[in-house]
Amino acid sequence: MNYILAIDQGTSSSKAVLFDHELYQVAVAQEEFKQIYPKPGWVEHDPRDIILSTMSTIERVVSDARISFREIAAIGITNQRETVVAWDALTDQPLYNAIVWQDRRTAGRCKEIESSYGELIRRKTGLKPDPYFSATKMEWLLENVPAVRDAANRGRLRFGTIDSWLVWNLTRENLHVCDFSNASRTMLFNIEELKWDNDLLNLFGVKEEYLPTVVESCKLLGPSIYGPRIGGMAGDQQASLFGQTAFQTGDAKCTYGTGSFILMNTGKKPKISEHGLLTTIGWKSKEEIVYAVEGSIFATGALISWLKDGLGIIDSPSETESLAREVADNGGVFFSGALTGLGAPYWNSSARGMMIGLTRGTRKAHIVRAVLEYIAFRTREILDLMEEETGIRLNKLLVDGGVTRNNFLMEMQANVLNIPVDRSLIKETTALGAAMLAGICTGLWDLESLKNKRISEVVFEPSGDRMEEEFRRWKEALKRSMNWAN
């Protein structure tokens, strides 16, 4: 039993990755599923598509690796966070489509509760009232879906984040559980007292009986329908933090995907932000709990796609590196990438993208470079705030995601941060984190041995040029884009 199977259930696809005892990626299988957009701002998934695509990838990856399930020590799960499923405990059937983390249907409700309950929510959960999180999704389902209300009245309603839905369907006993990291994203969980919070349950009309039991991120659960036990769970960004071996206070990672998620390990006590960062549970084992602060950038890789598909000034993402190297600087062009608003620390949904400083001498290379500078500068902005608010010094940044293939951007990122940027050789760091948690449960590894297994593909060292003047001017451009709606 030298293999660990990791399930990585994401927003657009389900993936299964098989690792051996040396954390070598043996095989991977991935399957996309349908995105549902009933109305503008609404995003849903069919929960049956989620479970069927997950089961399909599990069976394919084991077949491709030519092993049997008896050779798998445990299964780890990582998942899209905040997405909510409601189902009937008797029939096992979903009562409505899953409401996805991107869904904005409860924006009005969140705005309504901000003034009266915003501080209470922030203090108890480390979050801010936003439709991003799960609580108002559950409230909406209870108020608007008769089947959900009926199941609640019959004592058969079950709510869960995606880890809960997967465990319910993949365990022989239909366990109704979620881990601490996912619970901390619901806006219902008290991250200091480590329990569902009665004040918040009453505020949103959600009864604790609807909710899963919260279990440690590293815990062996009952056997799966395939045989191996489920042994580790974490939300995708927390799993990535763990997979990057960010085990020490002050370790930070950034996943540069469609957007960017930056998390810093802040140790055993929560650091509640005063200026727009989120506080979350990184993971919890029997021995310890680890907290993190989090900042998100809504568009990073999406900006590269926009350059290609929207503006048509590049044919492939790889061109951005060679184009950026063609020019010595941005030619006075500064860019705000707020194409869908701004995340941390602004949380400004009205902000819009802006490019300023264009002249007759502006070339597409200047525009591409300005876009890459936006990604590097926004990352610095969030990490600077993390250091300021936590009082914790950042020593290096661990990075993963498709955008990190751009060496020019990573070199610039190291410079503007003035710290090393460490790119992992293993690209599936989210699945890796779930596998590592599961492996610890089975005794395959411990934290110390996992640290030694991490292999850096390359470490980008700062050259001393922090681009301070460019950063200052970029901040001015960003302010203008936030005032655009006014």
C-alpha cells in the first residue's frame, strides 16, 4: 500500500492524481463538467455531475496506473471552496443545483448585513459579508427552494461544501463531515472557538442539524466505496499551502491561476485583519491548528487570456515573456487589471480595468509588460499588507500555477518583493497537499520528512531593483480605476 490517491475537485473539472510513497506523480486523470448560468451573476453546477466526474477520474487514474485499489493506502480530498450543495439524507439526491463560490445572487443581502453585522462576522469568522462565502447561499436555498424547506421540515436536509458532498457519496456509511479549513469558509464557523457559531446560525436561519460534523484535516475516515479509507481533506488553497510545505509561521504561497490566491501561515493564533485581508484556518490535525491570512486577486491568468482572446495581441501565453523582454521598461504605460472588480484589500466590485500613459510610441510589448507588472505589483501590495498586519516577516514566496511558467514575471516578482521566489517542480501542488495530509494519517510521512521531499524547480533571486517609482505610479493608476464608477 505505497500509493496515495488525491481527488482535486475544482470549479470547471474534477481530477484524480496518484502519487507514490516518494510523492512522484504516477498518473493523473481529469474530466470537465458543465457550467450552468441561469441568470446574470448566477453560477451553478449539477451536484451529480460533480460526483460522477469525480468517480470517473478515480477509476481512470487507477486503470491508467495499472494498479489495484488494494495498493492505495488512503484517499485525500481537496475541493473548490464555499460552493454549497443541499441534499436529502434519505434519498441521497440533491435538492437544487450546487451554488458556486462565484455566484453573486446574494450580493444585496450581504450589503444589507454589512453595516449591522459586518464587524461581528469579521471577528468570529475572519471573513467579510460577501456572496463568495456559503452562509447566504444556504439562507437563499432555505428561503427560495420548496424542496429544501420540505427536507428541513422532515429532518432530512443536509448542507455541505463540496468535500462534504464527496465524502457522503464516496463512503459506505454516508458520512456527513467537512474539515476545519472548509468550515472556516462558510461564514458560520467560529475560527477561535472552533465550532459552528450560534449567533451566526440564527442570523442566517441555518440549524446546526443541517450542517456536517467538523473533523480534522488529517483524519482517517470510514472506508470508501472503493476500499481505501479517506484520510485527508482541505480546501484547495489551504491544500496548496500545505503542498508547498509552508509549515512554518511566515511561510507564504501564491497560486497564479485564473486569479491569484495568496496565503501566509500565521501560526497557532488567528490574526484578524483590519484592512481587507481574510483570516482562515489553514489546516487542523490532532496535534496542532494552523491559521493563515489570505488575499485574492481576481484576474491574473485571466489577463493573459484577455490579451490573447480579447485583444488579439498575442497568439499564445508564452509570447508574453519574449515580448516583455523586448523593451527596457513599460514606456510609461500603467495598467489596472480590475476587469471584474478588485479583491483584497479593496473588495471593490465597481472598479474597472484601466490603461494609462499610452502614446504614439506605445508598442504591444509595452502593453504586455504593463499587464505583467500589474500582476507583480498586486502581489506585492497584498504581501506588504500581510507583513504589516501580522508583524510577521516574509522570507520567501512559494509559487505554483500556470502563470509561473513566465520566467520574466517570476524574476520581476522576486525583485519587487526583494525576496526569493521558489517555484516547485511538482505542478499539482493542490492535489499534492491533499495527498500529503492523507499520507500523514497512514504513517507514510511526517511533516519533517515532507519538508525534505519538496523539490524546487528554480529559485528566482532578487537583483535589488524593487521598481519603487514604477510601483508608486502604478498605485496612482489603480486609484483612478477604483473611482471610475463615480
